[in-house]
Amino acid sequence: MKAIPYSQAPGCRRIITDDEILDKELDKLLHKFIDRGYPKEETKSQIYKVYDISRIDSLKYKTITQKQDALKNFTKGSAFLPLILTYNRFEYTHTKQNLHTVAYLINCGRNM
């Protein structure tokens, strides 16, 4: 839910040099996600994280070590299995509840 809106914003940061144009384009991007049913405030906070990155830094490639460190930090050293789902605003609550149930069952199995 958070990854897709956030992943789109750095591309805008990289290719747009004028901050006024960047503001307008990020607002357009935000409204596209809202129109697709993404929650406004959560999506807004993810997209606007790009303001914390300077344009110069957005143009730099990460080293393999930096990528590995970021993954370790993200996974907290645990196993990681990505789960990719098609977002559907009408099914979001139901899917979220099912995923919480599955995660609970997996964690219970670890404690046995």
C-alpha cells in the first residue's frame, strides 16, 4: 500500500529541476492515487517523503553494499518473502484482515 505511491515520487524528483513544477506534478500524482481509491493522508505522506531527498542525491546510484544494508534494515535480519497483490479499494479491508490472520498463524507456528 505504501510502496507504490512512494516508489513513483523519486522519479519526479530526478527529472524535474524546478520546485514549483515538482509541487504541481506531485499533487497530480497524489490525486491519481486518490482517484484509484488509495487513502489520502497515507498516500500523501508517502509521496511527500521525496522532499526529504535532494535532487543531487536522487541522481546517485546506490552501491551493492548500501542496497544490502537497506534490505537488512528493512527485514530486521529475518527471512523476507514479498507478497504482491493487486490493489482493490473494495477488497482492501477484507484482504488486510485475512493477511493479519495468516501472519498470526505463521507466528503461532514459530512459537510451537
